[in-house]
Amino acid sequence: PHDETAAPCVVRGGAREQPLTLEPAANEVSDPARNVFMSNLTVVVASIVYVIPLELVIGFPVSNLMFTMVLASTLMGSGSSILANYGAPQLPGGWRKDFKLKLQVLAQWLAMVADKSPDFAYVFLCGVFLPAAPNLLVVVIIFRRAVLSCNAYAAKNLPGNRIYARIKPMYDKHVKPREAQWKQMCNVLEIVLGFQLIVGILLPTRQILTTVLYWHFLKLRLSMQRSYPDAVAAWKTVEAKAGPIPRLIPAFIMDRIKGWMNPPR
């Protein structure tokens, strides 16, 4: 647990209580795990503010700002986690020499991180939607992961914190029993988002580049060893719910799509 003795304490009835703070000791500021936790905590707060229609009250597009904050915080947290676990790619020489060799080393590093790190997919996802219009499904998908990550960190590092002590009973009662169900729902939402973007191409607000890049994200989920089982299960769920709709697409087109999405492993 973090040492909070240096922070001002709350005094009630003559008894000193632990302060209402999540601030760590000064020597833990550079802790990579804490940096990831703070990024995910920012995601949780920004996601909650995102769904509150504050624009109707203050006349400022708060949702746009919160959406950007969700993505930027996820990028920082996931990037920090990747660097802490796998280090930066060791590029030989200076930037102006052996550029082709540097690209090969970088490609090998990215392939290794993509296969081993669960954070890589979320870096990809955030990169796709940073220049795009805000989307609630993106926020929901990232929010689930941030909540679970914050709880895991707090349970290990902040068990005596008063804020976490108030939140933990609610989490254990309402969230923990449904973690698997929530994960499955978000896996399905990832696919639903892909089809939402395709339908959106027919509208004036179409996002063609975002749609193309996002379907590469869905393909990436099927190619990553860690996410393959969940992705396959989600696709089967979508196929079962879709009923006869896929049959309206010519068989040879469906075969091409399936071959591109799920190449031989």
C-alpha cells in the first residue's frame, strides 16, 4: 500500500483518519504500474463525464473533449505498459544510417508486441479513432478495460485506501459477478462497431478511412494469440444473432471476406 502519512489527515471527533487521497509516496511517482493506473483512472472519469449531456447546460462540446481524453489516456497508459514490459525497439546506429535495417527491427518489435501484449490492440484502436468523430461504443469498450485494470491495481496496492474501501463493496456486488459477461458483450460490441461504420459510409458523415483501419483492427484481434478465442466466440455470437442476413450476401464474397479476416493459422 502507498505510504500516505505525509499527506494531511482528516480529523473527526479527535480521531485521525486516513486522508481521502490516492496520491502515492514521493518515491513512487515514476512507478510504471501507477502511471498505468492513473491513466486508466482518467479514462474512467472521462468516460462517465462523456455520457453526461453537459452541452445542454454549458453550451460547450464537453463530449468531444472527453472522448479525446479517453483515447489519449489509453494511449499513454498502454504505451507505458508496453515500454515497461518489452522495452523500446533497439534501433542500430543513427536515424540517417541503415534506414531499411531500422524498419526491419521496428517491424520485428511490433510483431512481437502485437502477439504478446494485450495493450497493443488498444493502442491501435485509439490511433484509429483519435482523428475520428466521437463514438459511444468506443468509450464503452475502453471503459470496461479501464475499470477492471483500476480495480486490479487498487486491490493490490491500495487495499487500505478509504476511497477504494467505499467503492470495493459496490464493485464486488455489481461488477465482479458479471466480469465475464461484460467482457463478452464488449467483444461483440467491437464487431457491431465495425458494421456501424460500414452503414455510416452511406451517410454524409461517412468515415471511410476510419472504417478501413478499424476493420484491420478486427482482423488483428483474430490474428493475435491472446484475443483469438474471444474474437472467434464474439463472431459466432454475431452470426447467430444475425439470422438470415448473411445469406443475402453472395457466397463467393463471404468466402473472400472470411479468408481476409481469418487467414490460415
